[in-house]
Amino acid sequence: MSNCCEILTLASLCEFLKAHDNYVVLTHVNPDGDTLGSAYGLKMGLKKLGKKVQVVCCDEIPHKYDYFIDDSDCDFIPETVVAVDVADIKLLGDLYERFEGRIDLNIDHHVSNTRYASRLYLDADAAAAAQCIYEILDELGVEFDRSIANALYTGISTDTGCFKYQNVTARTHEIAAELYKIGVDAAEINRIMFDTKSKSRVEMEKRVLDGAEFHFDDRCMLMAITLEIQRETGCSRSDMEGVPPMSRSVEGVLAGVTLKENRENEFKISLRTYDPLDASAICGKLGGGGHKAAAGCTVIGTLDEAKAKILEAVKEALEAADAGSYTTE
């Protein structure tokens, strides 16, 4: 954690954005609706203020987000680097070494933020980073249009499970209402994000659910998406978005664990929890973080080793919550 990270208020953040130009906006690895909606919403908003902006992501952006992606670029020498929805610099993936020590501003909503940038605007009460971007653009006096609305709505809706998670507040709904007034294509966005699956995704779900495991008196459900499953079903990275919430959808489950093998013997663990468990605290034991109800970490090792590590952390949390004891299967 950096000791020289300046914490910004909304007002001081906006002064910074007005005073600088030639922006590079960074998203996290395996980009989702919130990091992309935030990045492109900020890009389009700053462009309305006459700024030059480029969005950079280490991974290919899924085509399902094409409806708001602004690919227009102009030639400029990058001066100001901003990371959005990136709680830890390691989440930049292959961009980590290129931008380490060079990030001027981080806009985020994760309580587990590691304060790696020179400046940080953090709203841990915001349901999504895109909610932060709305507040910023509104404070800057940006004239919202449908493209910006579509980007920000995508970020908010995907990070809230279409407004059903505990992170949703009255302010979240108020912002959504303002986006509706602007003309956001909410019904179509929700169809694309929540109601549309590829055939390979359906095949993958069948395989994953068939191998699902239950632990600790069925309070924990664990699913694994191995490289073998990905190869045999032909799943792309975008096909695997939205799988983690499935792991806590079973009655009685307090901890839903999804392990996705990124490369051989490297597993991205996504954890979803209900009270009294804290997903961020559990993943923090394995070097990760996030929110109370949704967090993640990366574990190096075999599938069995990765399972053992996350199950031990979940077991400790369950035992601390209800003073019981469990055997790690």
C-alpha cells in the first residue's frame, strides 16, 4: 500500500480532471461491464470537455459491448493515466509493468483498494464504479447523451445483478432514473447482459454444474471451470461472465465459490457470500479482495490445491460466524 496516495474529494477530483489532458484510461484484466462502462463513459464525458482520451485494456473487449464502445482516437502524447474499477494494480494484467508507478489517478468503489496510484477517489458506498463516473460527470457539468447513458447503465446494472444485490442504494436507483430520462436502452442492455447465452455457454454450464460440490453442511457450493472444460465447450472469456452468482443461488448456501483456470495451474477464484460472511475478508487471506458480498483472488497450484486453500478460508469464516466447527472435505 502506498504511503503517498492523495485521497481526493469529488470537488478536488473534478479540479484535477479539468486541469489535465491527454488521458489514458485503464481497465482491469478480463474486462466486465463496470470497468468498460466506467472507462468509456469517462472517455466520452471528458471528450465533451475538449479533452483527448484513449482507453487501454490488456485483453480483447467482448463484442457484446460494441453498442457503447467509442473507438475514436486522436494522436497525442499520453500525459495523465487514470485507472477505473481497478482495486489493485496487479489487476491490470499485462499492463502492470508498463504502468507501475505511473498511474496518476484511480477511481474506484472497492473497500479493498490498495492505494497504488498517486491519487485516489474512492466511494465504497457506490454500487459500481460507473455510479462514481456518473457523479463525476454530473459535477463537471457534462451534457449526458444516450451513448454515455448506455455505458454507465451497463456498468451499474452488471455490477448490481440488474439491481438485485445488497450494494444497491436509493442513490443507485436515482441515477438509473436519470439515465432513463436521457434515453438509455435499458431493456435491450438487460437482454444482452442477462438474458442471452451462447450455445457454448450453455454447454459449459452443464459441465460445471454436473461437477459442482457442496461443503460444510451445504453452506458452501463450489464450481470449477477448468481449461479442459473451456477447450471442449469452446467457451470464450465473455461466455464465462456471470457464472459466479450461480454458485450462491442454491437455497442455504452462504458461500459460492467459482474457480476458473486462466492458464495451467493458475486459478482465478470468485467468491459470492451472504451475511454473516465477508467475501473480501475471506479472499484477503489469499491476497485478493473486493466487496463484502463479492470478491476474488488468484491461486497458483493444481485444482485440488486451489480448492483446499479457498475451502479452508471459507471454513474459518463459517466457524468464526457461528462458533461451530467443520471438517474440510
